[in-house]
Amino acid sequence: MENRTIRIRVAVICGLLICAVAITTRTVTIAAANQNSYGAHGVYTTAATPTPTATPCASVGSWTEQAPYPIAIWGHAVASVGGNVYGFGGIVNNTAITNAYKYSPASNTWTPIAPLPEPRAWFSGTTDGTYIYLLGGEDQNFNTTATLWRYDPISNTYNTSLPSYAIPTYFHACAYLNGKIYRIAGRAIGTDFHVEVYDIATNTWSMAANYPFANHSLMAVALGNYIYAGGGNASPNKTWRYDPSTNTWDDAAIADLPAGRTAAASGAYNGRWILAGGDVNFAISTSAIAWDPAMNTWSDLPNMVQARDYLAGATASQSFYAVAGSSAPGTGTNDNQQYTETLCGTPTPTATASPTLTPTATPTPTPTCPTGYSYTTTTSTGTITQVTTDTGNHCDDCMTPIMFPFSISFYGASYTGANLNSNGDIQFTNNSAVVGTLCPYPYPNLGPTIFLYQDDLRTDVGLSGCVAWANGCGIFTGISGTAPNRVFNIEWHAVRHNATANTADVEIRFYENTPSFFDVFYNFVGDNGGNEGSGVQASATGPATTYSCLQPILTDGLKVTYTLVCPSPTPTPTATSTPTPTVMPSVTPTTTPTPTPSVTPTPRIQPTPRQRPTPAPRP
């Protein structure tokens, strides 16, 4: 059993001065600069009781002020790693500085970290989930740079030996996606339209397709397998989608902004692109909006507490942070504004009309699982169904959204889609590429989730272990049968991050006509699950069921069935009525109904925690 460092990873996006981190969580705080870049920047029921239903609802969010940034700042860079937010450099009194700080949402405190190697302002920052990368900007003499620095949060040190990119810029946007960092447009000698790509694995830069026009103070984000960019000085309401697989920019793939916006905080949050503050129609604004890729629409969010531009955004610990920013030209602030949403998906009781009781037999209640009950597991052997529909998930630590061919029930709620994590889980309300194994479950910061084979996995094409499959590594789906008896399979072809010859072929199978259970198949796994976890959870606080936790019991050919079992009511509740003679087939119940007995749930047996290996830095 190897020692591993547990980290929560996220897809990261850069805005004009700062790179934004794309974590799907429920709370967002916005700090002075734009993180993407500089900121351009059941109860048992009788017929007469309410029936719990998963009621559609809009996410409800609010902004609050958190611990202020240690200094009034703008033009800085922000990124998040491991649930903490990091701020670097910026402008104070018209001078670039080296100051850097770490914010802990858990303690709501900022602490100093190692200063930058030299002063920087109007630059950008992003993260691959392990390190923070800082790109370009201007130095203390206002010379434009093309440097690439890498900050290690574990050792609190900077690597300044990475290669610089070709065209020095500031006020650019940046984004991290699938092992690569993208520097997009910005200010150079003039306004730039180039896009440069840094490949982390090969430590090299290359040119990508140009941005459609020269632009600066724009915002960018990575969602799924695409990069989205828009706003900015040149055409503040235009947006574009970049597809790395075709190296093309597409105007029609994303709706334009509802109003021109520059220098805003930018980030991925709850599967959407959020823009907060900035200059809206050339005025510093409190406005915040979100783009939903499923609907291709922009919607208004609650306004921020303070109007700011050139602020930076980062998502961490279920919050989106908008850090600092400018309240007037050249004037920095130390605001730390946090946005938090309440997500939908939990069944909400909705009252039904009072029924008319029949004069014949007393009705038998239809059991629905009360809150607090979880899944049981049974094991057998089974054969995986090789499926071939490619979801496009080929990466290290990334998320891919999918739609289900039929509604899938999980903990009593019905879902039409979910987000697939390359690291072996299915998230129904989150979009966070968490990495590593943290068990027994529940896993912190995640909502309803199925953990098939949770580890630090890779689904990139071309890795050594990927030759085990004809279609290589990735996540694939397949549908069989006809309605209402369809079967939907999702299959992972993956390899271990630091042992790419160590393969895993794991599949989950949902059944349209039996929504109370699903199956997970382990065709072959390189270490029999000795470094992985498997199970389910309804929320970050439970209920949850852990099948395996760093135990070598996920043997080849294993089939694990998860069943949501409700207890039988004792005594069986019945509805009693005295029929009134009438020629009609139904009668009115008496005014004294028999009380419905409450059902006492059987406590869930908590899994015995297993001692985890001592974390060690990941190579």
C-alpha cells in the first residue's frame, strides 16, 4: 500500500489578471482580482398525507463579507488549492509588490506566505490542483513580462526555472484544462490576440488558434472539455468557446453576455460560468451573472455587497471568493466577498389534495424511504458490458457532464443528468474533480455522489496502460433495451496517476424499471482496490454507505449491488373511514381521522474507520 497525499482538485480558469479555479461547489467568494485573470478582468404515507417529491427549484444564493484581505489591493492574482485561497502581488500606491497570502475558509483567516520572487501586477494565476502557476504581468518598473512561475503550497516555494512564453503580456486571461495552461490575449506592445499553450508534462509552450480579435481585460473559464472566454475591452459583450480537440474558436456555441462587461471576477461554480462585478456598460458594478451550458442562457444572480472591478475570483471549500479589487480608478480595496448557493435535488414535501376514501377496503400505505436511510450492499459475480459511446473524458482530473436516457433515482431524488469525474465517481449536484481517496464516507464538500473506484486516476489517451482497451482510456456509455426496460451503462477505462500500467475497468449499470438499486462491476482492477474507496453518500454529512476503504476486496469479476431498502412500518398504518351511503363510488371521511403512527428509523450502522496511510507528497 503506497502513501498518498489527499488533495481536492478542481478545474481552474484564468481571468484577465487572475486565473479562476473551476470547482463545483455551493459557495463562492470573490476577492480583489479576478481569479480567472486579473479580473477583466419520506415518510410512510397514507393517501391523506403529503407525498415527498423532488420539486424543481432555482438555486438560491447570497453574498456575505468575510475576513478582509490583509492589504488594499488590485491587479493581483488569485487561485485556490486544497480548499484554501491564495493571493499574490498586485498594485499598492501605484507600485507592484511581492506580498502573498493564504486564506483558510475553515478559520476565516489570512496568513502571509513566501513572497513572490520579484514584484508583479496585472498578471494571472491558475492551478492544476497541486501547484499554482503565475503568468506574465508587469514588474516594479512597469516592464511587461512573459515569465511562468510555479508555487508549491506544500513547500511554500516558487520554481522560477520554467520556460517563459513568447509574447510578454498583462491584462490577459488564462485557464487550466487537461494538463495544459492557456494564456489568452491581453496587453502587449499593443493589444494581443495570440493564445499560447503550456504543456505541463513536456514543459513546453506552443501556439494555439488566435483569439478571434485583439482584446484585453477579458474573462475565461474551463468547463467540461472546453474553454470559454469573453467580455473585455475590445468587444465587451462577445463570448467564444475554444475546442482544444479541433483548435478552433466558436461564436455560436455560447450566448453573448447580456451587457458589456470587463475586468470581472470569473470562475466555474456549480457547473456554470460565473462573472461577478467588473465594469458593466463602463461603470463599476455589483452585478453578478451565471451562464448555464445546458441551457446556453445567462441569468442574474444576487448583487455583490460592494461594487468592484479588477477583482479576482476563486472557488474553494464550497464557496466562490471575490477578493479585493478597485472601487475607483487606481484605488485598491481589501474586500473578501463570498457567494453561497443552496442547491436543489433533495426531495421537498409538497402537499397533495385531500383524498376521498373508498367505502371498501382500507388503503395500504405505499412506503417511501424516510430521510436518513441509506443503501445496503450485496455481492456476487457479473460480466461487464463493453460500451463505446465516448463522453469526451480523456484527462487528468477533469469533469464531464452527461444526460441520462431516463430519470435515475438516488436517495429518493430523481436526476436527469450528472457530472462524471475522471477519478472514478459520479456527482449529481457537484462538479468537483476531487482526487485521492478519503474514506470511510461521507466525503466532505460533496453532495449526492456514487464512488465506483475513487482514486487519483487518469483517462488520458496514449498512456501505457490504455492499450488494454481497443478504444483506449476514457469514460464511455451505452444503452440497451427499450422503454420502459432500458439499461444504461457508464464505464471507466482508467490508469493510476503514478502507475500508468496499473489499469482499472469499472462499470455502473442503472435500470429503468427498477430504480431502487444499481450494480457496479469490477472487470479488472490492478490492485484489487487496496488504494481505492467505493460507496455512496447523500450529502457531506450523510447518510452514506462505504463498501470498501483501502481494502483489496474489489476483485476481478466482482459485482456489487446497491439497494435503497426502506424498513417495514410497525404497526402498519392504515386510514380508517366511515362510509356515507351514496350512489357515488367514493365517500367523505369522518371528521376524526385516525392518527398516522410515526415510524422510527433503524439507526444506520456506521462503518468502522480504517487507519489511512500517512500522506506523502505526490510525485
